[in-house]
Amino acid sequence: MSDSRQPLLKVRDLKVTFGKGRHEVSAVAGVSFDIYPGETLGLVGESGCGKSTTGKALMRIIEPSSGSIELEGSSLIGRKGKALRNFRTHMQMIFQDPISSLNPRRRVKDIVAEPLDCWKTVSGNERDVLVSDLLSKVGIDPKVYGNRYARQFSGGQCQRISIARSLAMRPKLLICDEMVSALDVSVQAQILNLLEDLKSEYGLTLLFIAHDLAVVKNVSDRVAVMYLGKICEIGPSDALYEAPAHPYTKFLLGAALEADPDSPMHNQVLEGEPPSPLNPPSGCRFRTRCPNATDKCASEEPQPQELAEGHFVSCHYPLTIQKK
Amino acid sequence: MSDAVHELLVVKDLSTTFTTMGGPLPAVSDVSFTLARNETIGIVGESGSGKTVLSRTIMGLQPRTNVTVTGSVLLNGNEMVGATESFKRALWGTEVAMVFQDPMTSLNPVMRVGKQIDESLRVRLGMSKQDAKTRAIELLELVGIPSPAQRYMAYPGQLSGGMRQRVVIAIALAGSPKLLMADEPTTGLDVTIQAQILNLLDDLKDRLKMSVVLVTHDLGVVATRTSRIVVMYAGRIVEIGSTRDVFSRHRMPYTRALLDSSPKVSNASHTRLVAIPGRPPNLLQLSAGCSFAPRCSFATDKCHKERPELQAADEPGHAFACWNPLPTTMEQQS
């Protein structure tokens, strides 16, 4: 990328495969991207495209089969035991299901204090003050709710507690995997606003994984679109939504439903379903559903090309160029 | 509206109350609306607003114990409230059918999908085995499943989520129902598949002259596919009207808040969302006033003490329940 800033996270050719032999599935088939300090990178795609696997592989919750992951220049691959655990304190993850990601039998203040207790960074009074502070930051009154159990909270509140817990170690990077998709719209808006506030307050860098295009656009500076284990387009969110260059991005945006009766009925619906990653198509992975596909798409895999600054697309016939 | 013959579905003062350990839980209270033939109505609300209980009560699918249903549901002239199981069973499938949210749990995982469609044809319509199979394959084709004869033999686990939902729709259509209840039919499906399924439902509605009740939490789903919308909050209808009126001439602050709090693709990145503070009320501890009052920025003392009833707005068929309604477009201009 032409950006002169140093990326916080640098991912190159990340691959994750499951199974062996003829059951081998490449869930993530070579993904490269950078995340710069203080920005939010949105990662969108349909289910099965490998977006969650990418998020988990970055934390090495799922072991990547090849590729490199570097946080501030130091590699995460190859670290073991304490070195790996130590490294992970810089990266935290928030999961989709807020209720099952908290232990129902523990008190809220203990859940939030868990990372601090593990690493013994602070103790005693200082620890309690820090926990109370974190809980107030996410809008949970520590005096009233601190001693309650996680099971006594609603989904939105549990997600707030998850956020407080993830912030306890002052991470540099926060990976949010579908963190608002289980919430009602009114609560979802609260959590998204909270995330934006905390991001500026703590100077966080975010990888925001979600399937909802409107949600991703709302929080992201840049957006990467994944299809069948590969990134097909990545670029600044406004530019990418305004003028999608990859046919898949265009279809995906066309299928997004706007809460507006005057929005045009989308006649161009993408037909069919994603092919099985067990046996991905040759060349471009989208060619089986792409209306513009030619022989070249079947024989040659498109490489990322830069259309505008920071806007890359992997397509032989990008849409925006055709218009010119 | 009083002419029940022209309306396929007439719901009047319908209330469903569950008896729980914590006391009576009014899941649905005083709901009235009508649905014309070949019309699609959307029921919108957050979780716990009573939209699913309402659709199940209309079907007559409430549990047998610990539930009190009052009011009336006239489905093509048949009263569903208080009807016997055998009476309701005769209507299920042929008069009304339901498509549930989760296509995996509503199909039997160890039964071939073809057999699951056959079952309905043979039991409801008394078809022979061979006729049922022919018809089932026709239905699979109707819902857009490629190579239906092969898919007839497939198990649900061999199909994707979108295909399973198509099978569920095929089962629902087997008895040629006049009313199709679709409870969150596309939640959990990907956006491109969601668009396919919604287009399919739209297309089938016109081809088979059905009426559709589309229950969803997603305003985007109902925006372009319904003629009228019911907005529910804490078990009550808070606004009802034509889709256009509800979206652009809403009077109830909750409807406005719901629209404002959903992120939009057309907005620029980092647009601040207008969140609704607090969360939906506990139905066991409802106040005497408006249920939305604690979260409403326009609430006054009256809102907390006295419950507003639905009152007619300027547009025909448009009604809202609010003491301090948002100004109409006319009032805004003046």
C-alpha cells in the first residue's frame, strides 16, 4: 500500500486449511491486508467466506497453516507458550454471542478483572478502581451491577461487559467478530455508538467482522470484502460503497435492504449460492456466479490491482474501469 | 373493515396472556387488524414485542396450558380462538400455513425432504403416493430448487440454509393455503440469499393469490415488500398504516426511533446513530401508562400514568398510540 504510515497489523498470504487429503478445505486461501493505527477495518462477506476464521487465525485461536501475521513489526507466528500468551494481551477479541461468552456463574466485576488477575498487572485497591472505571465506561454502574452474575443481564448489557473485559489489558487491536448481530436494532445502535466513543478514547484499532453491510459501513474507515476465502476488494469504505469495482461487491450491496419504501427494488439478484470451498472454481473464485465472466477468468486467477489510492480489486474486468 | 367477507383475516381485540411464576405475562394485548386477500402485511418489532406470539396465536399454535387467549381471529370466516384442535388441524395447511425462522430445526433431519413434502400432501389432500411425489417435485421446482427430482431424495443436512428455507416454503405451499405466515423467514440467511427468498415469496404471493403476514425485526425486509405495516411494542400495536405512511409519515416516536437507530448503507461512515436509551420493558411489570414512555424523549407525566389508545391519523387506515405524537408533515411546514 502506498500509505506512508507503518501498519499496526500486517497480514500476508494468510492461509487456514481444515482436514486432510480429499477432505481438505481451505477456509482462508491467502489473505493479505494491513491495519493502520487508529483505523477500523471492516471485513464483510457471506457465511462460509472465511471472515470469522480469519479473525480467529489472527489471534491464533485457530492455527494458520501458512502466512505471516505481524503486530508492530514482530511476528505472531512461531511464538509458543508464555511468549504467545504475552503477545495476545495486545490483541483482544469480542465474540458474537454475548451471553455464552461470559461465565454465567461469575460476578461481573470478576469477569472484567480476570485478565488483570491473570497477568497480575495491578492488584488490591488499584485493581478494583480500574474495574469500576471500565464498567462505568461501558455504561454499567459498578456499584449497582458489579456484584451481579452475568446471567442476570440482557444481551446488550452482556456485550457491554465483554467490551469492558476486552479493554482491561489496554489492547492495541480489538477484533470484533459479529459483535452486534445478535442484538436488537435499538440496542445495536447503543453498542455501535459506545464502540466509536471507546475507540477514540482508548485510541483503539479495530478489525470489525460482520455480515451486515450497513453496520460495517457505519463503523469502518476501510472495508475488505471476502468471497470464498479470498479478499476480492478492499478500499476506503465510502469509495467502495459508492463505486464498487468487483461484481461481487456490487451484488452484495444491491442485496442489502434499506429501510426505505422508495429504495429501488433490486431486480439484479445474485443467482445461486457460493460454491463449496472443498472444490473451489479455477481462476477467479466468483466466476461461476459472475455475469461478466470470460474464459480468462477460468484460467487465470486475478491479482489485486490498485484502482485508486488504497482501493484494490481482484478482478480481470473491474466495473469502475469499464465505465470510463 | 366490518365486512368480514372481503377480508381474509380479521383479528379483533386479541390478547394472549401466559401464566408464569412471576404472574400473568401479557405477551399480546388488544391487537386488532385486518388483512385483505392477496395483500402482504408486515409485523415489525424488537425481540419480546410479541410479534411471534401474535403470529402463533393467529395460527392457533399456542400451548395448551398456562395461556389465556381472548378476542377473535377470523380466518376466512373461521374462528380460531377457542377452536378445537381437530378443527384447527383441518385449517392448517389448506387455509393457513407457516414458515418458521430456522429452516434447520423446522425440518426433520433424518427424513428425506421429499417425504416431508409428501406427508403434508397425503395427509391434508389425501393424495396417492405417486401423485404426492409428482406434486412434491412440482413444488420443489416452484420454489426454485434446481434439479428437483434429485433434491427430492436429499436430506436437509445436504442442503444449504437457503435451499432448506425453500423446502420449508414448499411444505407450507403444499396445501395451497390462502394465508402464509412467515415468521422471520430470512433471519440467519445471507443477504444475497435473503433477497432471493423474499423475491420468491413475493412472486409466489402473486402467482398463487395468497395473503402473506411477514413477521420481522428488520425494517429493511418490510420496506419494499408489504402494503401495510404493524409496529409492535411490548405486546401492543403502537402504529399501523400503509408502508409509506409508517415510513415517511409516522407519528409514534417509537417508529421514528426504530428507523433512526438502524444503520443505513447510504449514510457516510461514522455517522452517529440515534440510539434508543434503555431497553424494552419487562412484560411482567408493565406500567399503567405508555410502555415506551421510559425510553421516549417526548414523554410527559400523562404518558407515564395513562395508556394511549390507537387513534386515527389523517391518512386512511393509519393509526398510532401516542399522547404526544410527532407533528405531521403539514404541521412541520407551517
